[in-house]
Amino acid sequence: MDILQKIARYREEEEKLKWEGTFAEYLKILKEKPWVAQSAHSRVYNMIKDAGVEEVNGRKRYKFFSQHLFGLEEALERLVEEYFHPAAKRLDVRKRILLLMGPVGGGKSTLVTLLKRGLEEYSKTERGAVYAIKGCPMHEDPLHLIPHHLRDDFYKEYGIRIEGELSPLNMMRLEKEYGGRIEDVLVERIFFSENRRVGIGTFSPSDPKSQDIADLTGSIDFSTIAEYGSESDPRAYRFDGELNKANRGIMEFQEMLKCDEKFLWHLLSLTQEGNFKAGRFALISADELIIAHTNETEYRSFIANKKNEALHSRIIVMPIPYNLRVSEEERIYEKMIRESDVADVHIAPHTLRIAAMFTILTRLKESKRPDVDLLKKMRLYDGEMIEGFSEVDVEELKKEHPDEGMSGIDPRYVINRISACIIRKEVPSINALDVLRSLKEGLDQHPSITKEDRERYLNFISLVRKEYDEIAKQEVQKAFVYSYEESAKTLMDNYLDNVEAYCNKTKLRDPLTGEEMNPDEKLMRSIEEQIGISENAKKAFREEILIRISAYARKGQKFDYNSHERLREAIQKKLFADLKDIVKITTSTKTPDEQQLKKINEVVARLIDEYGYNSTSANELLRYVGSLLNR
Ligand SMILES: Nc1ncnc2c1ncn2[C@@H]1O[C@H](COP(=O)(O)OP(=O)(O)O)[C@@H](O)[C@H]1O
Ligand SMILES: [Mg+2]
């Protein structure tokens, strides 16, 4: 299907969804689908829930967010459970403004945009359908038509509670256009759209002095006063403020705390009482979720100001800290790069991971535990298994600093530095060293970094540089081995067979000749020595491994190459030790002989085919590792 056909199809579908009828007909819909009368808060909550919830490591993951926001599971779980869910149940939090508080570039705007775009789509679905009084600039809830004295009866019949008063404009229309016959009032299905200003609004404060409250609550239309004879005729009023337009849906309030108090009061009465004052009219009911965002500094000074005290209790603050997991940070960069115009540049393996390590380090706080340095903490947070640490330790570490993740480097900075280094490098291929260099240079120009922080950050850059050196060496050494995984596995199986025979005091059988033989002590020692296991300690080490294997077997899991960290390290080192000289000589020679050239080409080819490099980045890697090995 080409794009024109798709457009036509889309229009058809939209046409099909349209509905218009009298209030009496609308009541029939309510009988069948009572949920269409739900509040704005409830609709938002159901939208999130309907997208699906997974349980990952005892933590809820909402699919609504998880495609777009990474590493914020805890904050999002809290947001849903402490705000959206209770608000949907008409509990008191609904009456407070939701204020997302977090560091710059931490995903607050992205989160709000997801909710807004999501709601637009949701309103086109059966479960998210919304109906309104036809022709009302505020898309007023048709149930407001039902007079107060009948609302209890309505509840008994329909099980739906009605909140809010009929607006002055619709009150007048009911009289003038429908002769007071509520059942005849026309109702239509509406579809949220920020562009068309239906149910979704954004308010961004301008200069506090010139800020006009009309932007929020609408204003008198002077050109029509003559026609209607009075300023208090609701027809002479334009209900086109952001609060009016966002009725039934969401209003985003950007930079809320930069706003004048006068402004905030309007909002607060809206959230608290569900209505606001406009022009000379009685209070106007509104049903919308107001979601604002701010950074920590602004929030602190807001809190510190005595004048704002009354406002505090009417705001619910939800922290949105930076992601603290390296792997998730990598995904953030991947996403941002995919969406940018440098998407086609080759990024060598480990580049984004190394950048992410740096970023996460800038966000972490030192632990009080002497056995946990920042690198280790970073690994633990990322879910790496480290011997001697469990989930419980990780939870404890997180509790040490509740405000962790509120400061540090933001993802946009990293992406900007990556772009800067892409532009500078002539070939469309960058590696971790390029990016680290660019990050480092950028620190000098960064406007909001203190001297101390810069020192700290420079330190992190050298720290992750060392990490990278290790990774680079390993990668090249692996690429020197023909089929690394297989060689490692074979070597380990061989070792384990020998260990088993040694511990059980049995013999091994030679696979070729079938002859019985003693365990190969020399082989076992050559592996164990790699990780410093002494002659005296070897027995205990071997027995410990056998115990581990049987523990795995009992749980029905397969013990493999990655199941025992130290053993894996020993095997790897053994494989590399055998290669050491050849890697060193081959990678660093300036004038390779034929044999060496063949090997280099073979390794480059393997780096490209199996490890995701291109020829530029593979050659750069080899050259770099050559220089490392010769230091
Ligand atoms: N946890 C995250 N998951 C996915 N993307 C993120 C995350 N944090 C930041 N980003 C990305 O970083 C950029 C800045 O985020 P933004 O939502 O504008 O932050 P804020 O409004 O908090 O300053 C966006 O491109 C956003 O997609
Ligand atoms: Mg923002």
C-alpha cells in the first residue's frame, strides 16, 4: 500500500469512528459501555494499563512506557501506583497537580509527550472513547446536563457518578437552542488532538509580567459584545484558553514554577475543586489531568519560599531521576542516534557502552561500604552478577542515597559530543576513543559544570578508558582465536573432565585410543595458575567447582562457560596467554611479513564478520591494541 492509499484508508477509518446523536441516544451507549463516562484521570490510567504490564524481576514494567523510556522502571512504577492509579479511583491525589521533578534531559518531556500522543490514539479506540456536548468549545461532558436533584437516581440506574456543573454557555444553549429539553441536546464522539486543540493542551509561561491569564482561561471577545449586549453573556466569551481546550484530557504545564503565583492559584483551584473562574461567570467545571515539570533547583527554591506554602500541599511531586543502568543508557543513545541525522555513521562496538559508563559514573554517589567503589556499584546496578553480592545488597546500596540520579551528565550532552566527533572525523566511522576524547573536550565548554565536577569527570574518563583498554585487548585476542567461544568451551570441558576424575580419584579414558589415563595435572595447573591458585589451594578450588556443578544440576540448569566467574577468567587468560606473543608481534609490527599479513587480514575479517566492526574501526582497533601491548 503506498502512502496515498494509506492516507485514504486512515480517513475512512476516522469517518467510521464518528458518532453523533441526541443525549437520549448517548444514554443508550452508556448502558452498554459505561466506561466512556470515565474521568480524565481514569482514562489515562486505563490507557497505561491496557497497553500491558509485565513483571520483570519483581518489578512492574508498563509497556506503554517501556518502548520509549529506558531504565526508569522504578520511577514509573511509583508514578502509576502513587498517582495515576489512585487518581483514577477518584482518590484525593487527583486533586493535586502532578509535578514531575528531575534533572535536565532525564526524560520528563518525553514522558509527558508519550502521555499526550498516547491519549490521542487511545481516544480513537473503543476503550478510550470520549463523548462531548456537540459544538461546545470545552467539549463538555454530556452528563453535566443531568440536574443535581436527579444525579442520585442516575447513579442508581447507571452506576455512574457525575461530577461538575453545566457550564454557563451550555446552560444558555440548553435554554435557547433546545428549549430546555435535555434529551434532545446533541452529543458527539470526540477525538483528542493537540493540533486541533481537542482535549490536549500545552502551556508554557512567557515573561511573568506580560503573561496573560487569558492564555489559560480564555477571554472576552469584544467584537461580539455588541451582538450579545453584555460582557456576561457567555456567548461573548471565547473559551479558548489552554485549560478550556484541554478539558477531558491532559494539559502539560511546562516550567510551571517559573510562573507567577497568580497563575498557579487558578490551576490550584481547578485541581482542588475541579473548577476555575473565567470572566464574570460562575465557576466552570473542568476535568483534566494537569502535569507539570521542573528541575530540582527550581523546586527547592519554590519550597523555600514561604509565600508558596499553601501551594505545596496541592502539588504531588514525582521524582524522575536519570537512568542509572549502563545497558539502558546505551539504549537511550541508540534511540537518539536512530532518530538523528547521523544514523548512518558506523559506530564501533563498545563505543556507546563506554560513553554510557562514563555518564552513569557521573550520576552515582559513593557508597559508604568500603568494598564497593563506583565502578563496582555501576556494575551491580546494571544487574551484573558479582561474587559476594546479591539483590539485597543492590537494594541496600540504592537506599543509601535516595536522591541519587538527580545530577550528573545528561544524555543530550553525550549525543552532542558524539555528533561533534562525527563531524570532525572525516571517515563516517567512530570508536570509543574518539568519543571519550570528544567528551573530554566538551567538558571545558560545558556551561554548568563546576571546577570540582570537572575534575571528577575527567577522572571518570580515565577510569572508563582503562575499562576500554581491557575490552579492546580481549576483543582482539578473541579474534585471534579461530572460533573463540568454541575453543573456550572445549578447554573448559577438558578441564572439568580432569577435575572430576581428580576429585573422585578415577581415571579418564583417552577419546582416541580408549586407554585409561590419569588426570592431566599439568593442564589443570596451567589453567589455575592464571588466576593465582596455589598448589595448596587447588584441591579446594576443584572441589568447589564440582559442588557448583551439582548445585546447577539440582536446579535443572546447565553449568556452562559463564557459570563460574573465576573459572571463566582462568580459561580466558589461558587461551590468551598461549597467544600473547603472536598477538603482540602481529599487531604492532610496522612491516609485517607474509605470514603476519595473512593473520592480520584474517583477524580483521573476523572482527568485521563476527564482532560488528567495519574495516576502518577494525584496523583502528588492531593498531590501538598493538600500542597497548607494547607499552
Ligand atoms: N530514560 C530515558 N529513556 C529514553 N530516552 C531518554 C531517557 N532519558 C532521556 N532520554 C532522551 O533524552 C532526551 C532528553 O529528554 P527530555 O525528555 O527532553 O528531558 P527533560 O524534559 O527531562 O529535560 C530525549 O531525546 C529523550 O528521548
Ligand atoms: Mg523538558
